[in-house]
Amino acid sequence: MNNVVERFIRYVKFDTKSDPESQSCPSTNNQLNLGKELVNELKRLGLSDVSMDTNGYVMATLPSNIEKACPTIGFIAHMDTSPDISGENVKPQFIESYNGGDIELNKEKNIILSPSDFPDLKNYIGDTLITTDGTTLLGADNKAGIAEIITAMEYLIMKPEIKHGTVKIAFTPDEEIGRGADLFDVKKFNADFAYTIDGGPIGELEYENFNAAGAKIIIKGRNVHPGSSKNKMKNSISIAMELANMLPQNEKPEHTENYEGFFHLNDFNGNVEETTLKYIIRDHNKYLFEKKKSIITEAVSFLNKKYGEGTIHLVLKDQYYNMKEKIEPVFEIVELAKKAMEEVGVEPMITPVRGGTDGARLSYMGLPCPNIFTGGHNFHGKFEFIPISSMSKAVEVILKIIELNCI
């Protein structure tokens, strides 16, 4: 437990926020700083084939110590953090023996982590929680996953009497901006199947995720002095608002759950002359996913006819697809993780991912890859926290999967 916490605290001090506007890989050079740290650590621990390529992908191997042939298993986590909020100068706080009440994250800014807003806190009364200081995210997504994987590898190296097959590990850049698997070398990784350790609360086990697309909409306006603008001005902000209101108002993240998809406006910037909107479009169901893309395309077409062709430019791009299609034919790997959780005292919660992981893309690249919990809550924001007990259980689950894989 101490080792996984020490690693996690060390890793979150690296600012690894990814940048969706960058065209490089990794999208930010700071991710390479953490990658170099991990390479050095893995070499010190004694793993084999440790490498980081020019794109920032870190890989390593724990060789088998048994003669019996069994499938090669992989564990994967990502190094970057969300661009939605700062990941610089992260100052983790320890809340020991949590009493179930409000947690003052930042007295000066009056930022409170409260069970009235986040009821899951009540599940961890008596536990030690790691929180933010209210000014940044924490980085459990996904540095907790990295810490848990490496701690499991260290345990197996320190206890050679524990028999296991070949284990591959990898740490990727730019997962948060949908590019984590873009340049992943599946052939080099050479695993039969893998798990991303990138989920949320303890017990999460996921093999379904959203189909995902991103939409960038640029609206061109025409500015004229407001005192003499009748029948002349074309206000791009007003057109943008009209477009946003044409989309189904009940299909937003704040109104959806479980298998319900959404349109999420996550960036809006403009003036009279030009406004840019950025949407992410999500749905588990492929038919409904395609329908959502049609809705936004038809709205743009309608407004172009209303305000003049060329007023609105839409760039719509698919990002990833539901991995369920690729996991179901090898469902025994989900059952393996489920059994491992049960054997270490964790109740499995098989739920659809309301998001995406590297595993979604990797599954379509020939590496079936369900997702397992890290233990974290409230990712991508200042209210993020993780119980230490959940991190410890994640390590136990990884070790148990490795053990059961060769039985």
C-alpha cells in the first residue's frame, strides 16, 4: 500500500496535460518527462525490454517464470491528464479516517468537497482519501493506474516464488484527447489480450463504451455598427446560439445516464464576425450514434440555407467505437477479471463506460482490452479524490488476474 501511494504522489507532480490543438505526438512535451521517469524506474525494478519510442509510448515486459504455456497478458494506463483543468503544481491532500462530513479543500477559495454533492463519499467513512487542494485536478485519471500496475510488477519481481506467465505493460500519451492508441504498436506489445487500468470507483469492470465523434463548427458573421445594422449585420454568436438550441435539449450530459447518449458543447468562443463551437457526440448504440451525427449535420445544412451557403463550416470526425463488438467473442477475459475481483473481496460492477479508453481503439486494432477500476472519483476536476484502500485493491486485482491467467 505504501509503495502504490508513494508512486502515485510522485507521478502527479508531473504536469502531463494533453493539448487537443497540437498535432504532435505526444501533444505536449511534458508527457515525455513522465515517460522518462517511468522508463528509469522500470529498468531499476528489473523489467525487460523497457523502452520509450519517439512518440512517448512506454513498454516493458515481465518474463514468465514457469514452463507452462499460457496467454500473454497486458496492462495499460495513460500518462496524460485532461486539458479541461490545470494539472500543474498538483498538491495532494490526505484526509485520514474520513468522518463522512464536508472536506475543506481550499479555505481561501471556500472550495468544499461535500457528500451532499458527491454521495459516494459516504462509502469511504474511515478510509484515508487523497484529494486535490481545490485548484487543480488530482491526476488519478490515470496516474493511479500507472502506480497500481508498476506496484504489482514490483511485487512479482520481489517474490519470484509466485509463478506467472509473461506480462506486458504499456503507458500511452494523449488518451484524454482521443489519440492514445493512434500510434500504439500492437505487434511490438505482443500480448494476447490486455486490460486498461483506467476506470473509476472500486469494482468497475467495463467492456462497453461510447461510439464517439467530435464536431468543430465555425460560423462566419458580418459586423456592422449596431446603429445602422438593420438587414446588414449577421451575428455569428446569435447563429451559434440558434444552432445549439436546435439540438435535442434533453440529450446533454447533465440529463443523461447509463446507455443514454448525448451532444456535449464543451467549447464556445466567438464574436460577431466569427464563432467556433466544439461538440463531442456520444452513444453506445451505433444506430443512435449515426442518427446524432445526422441531426447536427442537418441543423448546419438548414442554417446555411437560412443565412447563406458558406456561413457555417462543419468538421465532423469519428474518434472511436464501442469495443463490445470485439470483446464479446473473447468474453472469457471479462470473466477472468470478474473472478479475480471476487477472489480478493471486490464486488464487480459491470457497467458501460460513459466515455472511452485506449482499450476501445486497441480492441479494434486486434488487442481485446476491457477496462478495470483505479479507485478514483470525479475525474477531470478539482473535486477529484481517490481512497487509498481502493488503490490497494486494484493492485490485488491485477496480481490475481495474472495468477488466474495461468491456472
